[in-house]
Amino acid sequence: MEYEVNIAGVAADLGAINEVLCAADPAAVVDLDPFTPVLRVSAAVTTGELLGLLHETGCEVPPNAVRPRPSVCCGGCGG
């Protein structure tokens, strides 16, 4: 799943977030949008799991801060 997480006004340790996400899904990718306070996340986790993982790192965002994005997977790579 792909998500956008609004982290405006919230402390977010990108290294710690990457670590817990990769522990849950070794293929997870997370980065910070350079123009907005938004984390972009791609990981095989549910919205609830993502919230829990973020909270583990001290990134206390409310549920409405997490927005699932539509899949862009074409299935061509077999993944």
C-alpha cells in the first residue's frame, strides 16, 4: 500500500520510521516530500499497522493524518 502521512507539527525521526517499517516489510520505502510536511510511505502494512509503527517511533499522528493512495502497480513485474 502507498500512503501519505501529514506530519505538520509532529516530531518525526525519518531514520527511526524507516527502521520500524523495514522491520515490518523489508521492501518498505519512506521519504519526506521536500515541499510539504508529508511522509510518503510504500509498505505492505494496513493503515492501522502504519499508525502503530509511527507511534512506536514517537510520531504521534492522528488517524486522519494517514491517507491511503491508489495503487500504481501494473502487475508487470509479478509483484
